[in-house]
Amino acid sequence: MRGFGKGSLPRHGKVVVVTGASGGVGRATAQAFAARGDRVALLARGREGLAAAADDVQRAGGEALVVTVDMADAKAVDDAAQKVVDAYGHIDVWVNNAFAGVFAPFTEITADEFRRVTEVTYLGYVSGTRAALHHMLPRDRGTIVQVGSTLAYRGVPLQSAYCGAKHAIQGFNESLRCELLHTGSGVRTTMVQLPAVNTPQFDWVLSRMPGRARPVAPVFQPEVAARAIVHAASHGRRREYWVGGPTVAALIANAVVPGALDRYLARTGFDAQQDERAEGEYGSGPGNLWAPADGPHGHDFGAHGRFDEESASISPQDWASRNRGRMGAGLLVAGGLGAVVTAGLRRGAGRR
């Protein structure tokens, strides 16, 4: 699916691959790249979401190429990358974003479900990275953006499979980065650690909680994440970006008082990830672990979830991170947040 006439090129003309592009952060990221005039390859399983995402890209001023793929299938990911190269000649940016998850205590997640989350979320990133490198290394240029999370450093209850996968991505990316630096490669890899984001995942994720799944407040709009990802793609020499003050505060607290944070999350983490009690046995929506959520339902979920009213559309910390020349103020803010959270955790640990 193309958004330009024959022989014409977008204004910017970068070739960008976004996995998990049919909804949520991936959907918003594809639109953000399109606004630059980029050619955006949209990779995901859901056909309804992909078709709508392609329309979004074209309306934003980009060019869309739809590729249906399950990121757990390494061969299919290789084939998808080749389709992009066949269409556009090369790949400039590859954004690994696709994921799956289960909201449940570890003992209530089956072995097959845990394996599936790992195959999509962790090994999907590995396969995407391998496919990107296959086409980037011969050109000695390109940037791979790994979309991470606060949970890449700090595990939380009820998301053991997802947290394990994000931790694995963090270690994998650091290892790969060292190897690329060792060889003097012109290919860059960077990681963007996100806060809680208002995406549709909380309505389609497999859940065994009594309440309806929700992000831990404070929540940010997916466009905040998208801006950081696009910036990271253009500044791949930075090893990592932390998006949102809560991300900075949580990671500092985890580095300083991890034990106190364990106890704090044991007390608050269950209630903070669910709201009103769901109808039926579980709080799950259509579920997208084994099949795309829009498949039999024919529904496009879009980029936003149901938390628009409480979600922030800007992040001063993210602005500070993207404007390193003015990082002094950002560091002061981050340090203050870390001090406040650390003090609160210590007080909470003392009350336990």
C-alpha cells in the first residue's frame, strides 16, 4: 500500500520498519515517522489494525507498506525484512516494539503461555534485530531501536513473563551494542525505556486478575513514547533513553533501595494494576496471545486505550532527555524525584 505516486518520494525518505504497528505505541510511532515524510513498513498480525495504520501513515504524509507477520516466527521475520528491501531498497531504521503479555500470578500462567510471551516479546526482538542487521551491516549504516520499559530493570507482580522478556532484551541489547562498538560498525542500537502508557493492550491482554487490567498511574499518551522513539532513531549513539519522570524515579529507587521497592510493590502492585471488577471469571478482553485481537472481531483498536482523561500528553523529563544541552535542569528534577521516592519507600518499609 503506497501513499505517493509512481516515482515520487516522501520529504524525508527514510525507510523505517515498525513492529507491533497495528496498535498502541507502535501505531503512534508509525504516525510520527510518517509526519517526517518517511516510508514506513508496518509489521504486525492484525489485518484490521494494519489497514487502519496504513491509512494513518498516508494521512500523516508518509508512505505505508503493510507486512503481516508473527514476530515469534523467525523465518517469517526474515521474509518480512526482505519484502521491505524489495520494495524500498534498504532499511534505515528498525523499531522493535511488538510484544505479548499475561496479567496473572506466575503460578497461574501455563508453561505454553509463558513460552509464547517470551517468543513474541524477547525472541521477536532478537529475530527483528537479526533481520535488520542482515541488511544494515553490508551498508555499514542504520539504527535499531529497542522499545523497552521501566520493567526492563524493575520487575512488578502479575507480569512475570513480560518483565522477564524485557530484562532479557536489556541484556541482549547491551551485549550487541558492545559487539558493534568493538568492530567499529556504523550500525547503531539504542533502547527507549517507557513509563506506563495509555494503549489498548489493557483491553486485549490475557488477564486472570479479578479486576480490569490498567496501567500503573501516572499514565502517558502513546505520542509521548513515539516522540522519544523517533528522536532515538535519529540519535542512535545514545545507548538509552528514559521517558517520563516516573521511569527515572523508579529506576533510581530500584538502584538505591531495591529491597524496599520489593516490599512496596508487594503491598501496592496488585491493586495498582487493576480497576473495577471485570464481568465474568477473568478480566480479559478478546486476548491477543495466540491470535490478533482484531481477527475475528474485525475491530481496529487504534493507538489509544481507555485512559485518555488521566493520561499526560507531555513529559518535561522526556524533553530534558532529548535536549542534552539543557540536561542540568533535567538531572536536578530526576534527582529530586528519586530522593522523594526513596524517602517514601524507606518510610513505607519502616511501617511494614
